[in-house]
Amino acid sequence: MILQLRNRHTLLIAHNIDLADRVPVGLGDRLRFRGMYEWNERGGLVHWTHRDPMGNEAGGWIKFRRKIYA
């Protein structure tokens, strides 16, 4: 999904739906997230917004409408 931030920049969120539930967001919705940011020449992306299947890392999440998708 692509988010528009408060500063008008956009950010790609690569949420792995093989490891976490799909987040039912729509245009204009707001959400919170925790993940790993990786810069690239196009501005970067956030991934690792799911639990760690190996249990080694804290993992990330997306919070939308009081539900946490991890």
C-alpha cells in the first residue's frame, strides 16, 4: 500500500499477507505501523510489518481501527 504522510511525502508499505492478515484500508483511512524502513533511490519502503515467523525479532505491526495486524 502507498501512504501519504502528513508532510505530503508518500511511503510504500510492503505488508506480507502470507504472514499477516490483509489490512482493509481505503482511500483517506489513517493507520499506525511499526516496521523496518529501507531507503532506496525512489524514497524507500517499510517492510517487516508482521510477526517474525522464526521468533527471533520483535517484528512489526499495522494498527487500523483498533485492530492490530501482525
